[in-house]
Amino acid sequence: MTRIDQDIQGLPAATRGGDDLAEKVAALNARFKHHSATSVMEGALRDAGNVALVSSFGAESIVLLHMAAVIDPMVPVLFVDTELLFTETLVYQQDVSERLGLKNVHVIKADDIAEKDPYGALRFSDTDACCALRKTVPLQKALAGYDGWITGRKRFQSGTRAALDFFEVEDGTGRIKINPLAHWAPEDVRAYMDENRLPRHPLVAKGYPSIGCAPCTSPVKEGEDPRAGRWRDQNKEECGIHVVDGKFVRTGA
């Protein structure tokens, strides 16, 4: 019997039934309710099946990458190279992977960009289609072989995430989504990076608190929302890597 199965047996009868994904997630959330982010990460890697860490190697990504490296440097790390990223991000990805000793980093790229966006102009006419082509679809394919994935989402980031749990059932995929930093505040992120002397993404010092593809990311002025530089002046807030009803959609700031 696995640790998850043991926890399910310990749940009230009303919450038990078949050994399905929802019960596993409920058991995990019950067990880790008052635990730290590191404990949640450890529990996910131990008990949630075949799990990958999805990382953009952006402004705050190094927190989860460091936690994973300390626990198990062989954790699969999925990094999507959209072929429109800042050069600084590509260099940072290599430097951080080497510095932390991550030994199982997978660089994911779409295989049909030359066919569907040969001149790189899709972003001018349809940013959602560009994100789907270069990021969400290849990531979806890469995640197909995993039981769950670890994200850096946090409750403070938007109202839609205010009740975010450590563990979620990802609608329509049969996967578990793990959010070890769900309860962290911005100062917790900064403190962790300072205490562990982790290197910042070089663009943060240049006014980029949130970093995506180079053509769609601009510096943020003092007093602006940290994500104001993403798709500036467009009705768009996310690239769409989170799933609702089996489809990758934008889910808040």
C-alpha cells in the first residue's frame, strides 16, 4: 500500500470511494495542510507518481529549482524554449542548471514553427495562437508521460488563486498539479533567495520583474504591477499553460 493509499484509508468514509485521483489529491492536501513548501515538494516527488517540474527559468523560478535540486537533482525539469526568449534567459537557464547540479533538464521546442510561423510574424496578428504554437502545445505533449507537474503559482498572484491548494486535480488530463509555494508572499520568495544566495535573472535588475518572450515583455516602471510588462497594452495576462476542462487557458495574472 502506498503512502497515498494509507492516507485515503484514514479519511472520513464520506470522502472515500474508489481509489481515484480526487481522493489522492484530498489525501495529500490533508496530510500536508500545515507543512512547508519543501515538505510539499518532497511529498510530491515521493507520493504523486512520475512528476516533472515545469520552469521558465524566469525571475522567481530559481526557488523551486533549488528546492528540487536539494531533494533530488534527477527531478525532471521541463523548460520550453519558444525560440523568442531573451538571450539572457537562455544563458541563465544553462548557468542555473549547472550551478544547482540539475541533471535531468529537458529543453522543449515546438517541431512545427517553421511550418506554421516561418517569418515569426504570428505574434503580431494573434498572440494567443503564437503562445499556443510555441509554448502550450509543446508543453502539453511533453507532460503527456507524467502523472503530475510542479508549478510556481501562489495565492497572492490573483483573486482566482486566492484559495489555491498545494495539490490540485488538473481538469481533463488525469494529472495532479502541485503548487509548493501556494502560501508564500513576495517577501518569502526574496528571503529564500537571499538566504540561499541564489543568483537572480540578470533582467530583474534592468526592470523586468516578470519575464517571458522578448518581443512581448517590456520593463516595468516603479509603482506598476509586476506583470504590467507582459503583453503591454493588450488584453492578455498569461501564455495559457494551465488547464481547465482539458484545454490550456489563461487563468489570471
